[in-house]
Amino acid sequence: MGHHQEAAPKGIYLFSPSGVVPDAEALDRARAHLKSMGFRTTVDRAALAVHERFAGTDTQRLAAINRATKQKQPVVMATRGGYGLSRILPAIDWRAVADSGKTFVGLSDFTLFNLALLAKTGATSFSGPMAFHDFGGKKINDLTAALFTEALSRELEILSFEAPDADPVDARGVLWGGNLAMVASLVGTPFMPKVKGGILFLEDVAEHPYRIERMLAQLWQAGILARQKAIVLGQFTDYKLGPLDNGFDLPSVVAWLRNTVKVPVVTGLPYGHVAVKATLPVGRKVGIATEDGMAYLVLEEH
């Protein structure tokens, strides 16, 4: 396999478009870890701002997005997710974000940014690690770090992962998605990308399987799922079943999804609110194939 001989961009601007950063020291640790990976970092001046549960007021966070588009580092990474982008989506200058040429990366609440940018401009961004959760601990996950660096330098041609119960599929389409609750929240808004024949990837955290199913039902009934070539499920974690579930769990949801939406479903994507997460290009045309209990996401095609 040939590799793109393209070095990873070496500078990262850290900003806080959503929830408050609860620990300044974690941000310092993240900068140290990113430096050890070869990245210079600059921190937005309002990255540690606090207003209620937010990293500053709506106005402050909009200003941070504006600064991120104008500063010199090529990569812009969210410090963390939480909640906060929903209320400022209409005020963001998406054309300026796209025209900045910056590589934006984040997940969770940042799914809204990834998808609004795609819907409004067609520009690509990344769903991937964030400073606080992924690089702010005492140790970092080496695989997450490697996948991040390889995604930025476009060295990772094929992401292979175990998908023991995946449906047969061999398709190409625009890769899009992210956090399921965020994707569902965009239905009926101008910020939902109109992707036909896409490869939709989804994850969520602390959502009961019936809530996951209900959000999938919303996407199905809105006509969005049937238009895709594949639905790729990442990790759905940190939920508790109750006494009334009677065996209803995540596998029940996946079975319902398969029976209801006649679109291939692939499970096992290393992505979500978990230690090992891939960095995925939202808005790029990719390929997906399954064979013998494995799935292959083709990120770079020659």
C-alpha cells in the first residue's frame, strides 16, 4: 500500500465552543501530550471562561470561533463537548469557517459543528479526539493518538476493525454523522446535511437503549436512514438497564434497526465516548466493505 507523503500539520489551536472546562491543569497536560506528539499548541484566550455550564457566554464562544478562523495554526481542536453549540449555530459565519482552510476536530457536542459546516458549505472537518478528555489525563491512549496523527497527515488509508455481526456491504459514499443525539437534534433544521447515498456513523453515551432506538426511529421516519448506503455503529456506552427492560438491550435495538431499515448495518467502529477512538473525516467520500467478521473503512483511495 502506498502512503501519502504528507506530513501532519504541526500546529493546533485549542478553543472551547461548548461546555466549561472544569480543570485548567488538564488543559496543560493536554498541551504537554500534544507537544510530545509533535504539535505546537496555542490556547484561545477564552478557553477557560465560565458562564453557567458554558465556556463563556454565547457571545464569547462565538468570538472564540471567529478567532479560531483567523489565527495561524492549521488545526483547530475543541477542548471538550458538553452542551452549547445548539444555541449559537445560526450566528456562526459558516462561510468564514470554511474559507479559513482550517482543519476542525472534535466530537460529542461538536457533531453539531461538523454537520452544520457540511450542510452550509460542503467543507470537510474531523470527528475525533478533544484536548480535555483524550489528551488531558495522566496518560494518553497511544492508538487514539496515532490514529489522530495519521488522519491529519492522510497516512491512514484503511481503518480495519472487528465487526463480527456486520451485514455484507461494499459501497462508497460521503462519510457523515457523529453523536446520535446531536444528529437527531438537527432534523428539520437548516443545519442537517442532505446526504444521499452516504455512510452514516453514530455513537452515544449515557443514553438508554430505548432512547437510542427512539432517536434512530426519528431519523428513519424523517427519511434519512433509508437514503444511506450503510449505517456504521460506534460505541454506545455508560447506560443502565432497568427492571422493565426484560432482556431489551442494545442488541435488540440493532436487530430492530436491521429489520426496519433495509440498509446494511455495520457494528464495532472504534469511535465514541471511549478511550480508543478513530479520527473520521466528516464530508469526505469513503468506502466501506465487510468480509469474514471484519469491516474496512477506506479513507484514502487512489
